[in-house]
Amino acid sequence: YQRRVHGKAPTEGGKGRKKGKKSRKQSWSTYIFKVLKQVHSDARVSSKAMSILNSFVKDNFERIATEAGNLAKIAKGRTLGSREVMTAVKLVLPGAHPSS
């Protein structure tokens, strides 16, 4: 006799429990890999290096988004526009933009 849970057959564990939804972790590795292939098509990246690059991109994205949000708040705006993002990039990453 096998116990059914919500009309589904029991899982391999034998208890018939429903598995919880697996949380998805956002990763930039797909995009990092695509850019790498555009720049150096024959280059490869180790999983440790990809993890470091992923952390780097996540950190910079978070810093830029926070700064852009602060700029929008200062300007009493409710919309995060390209102007706020460009200014945030200039503030967060000094020297990373051409003089304009």
C-alpha cells in the first residue's frame, strides 16, 4: 500500500512528502560567458573564476542600483531613469568612463 499526497504518487523517499520549491539563485555567469566568447572565443573559465566574476558583477550591480536609487530620491523622482544610472556609474566607478 502506497500513500498518495494530493493525488500524486509518492516520492522516492518513501514518505510521500511533497518536495519544497527549489529557490533559484540569480547568476550572471551566462552573460559573463557570452561576453568572454565575444572577446576571446578560445578562452575558458574555471568554476572558481566564474564564481569570483559573478560576485564582482553582483556587487557592482548592487552598488550602482543603490546609488541610482539615492539619486532618484534626491531629485524627488519616482522613476529610475538612464540619467540616474549613468551618474551612479560615474560616482561608483570613478575613472571607468570617458571624459564627456
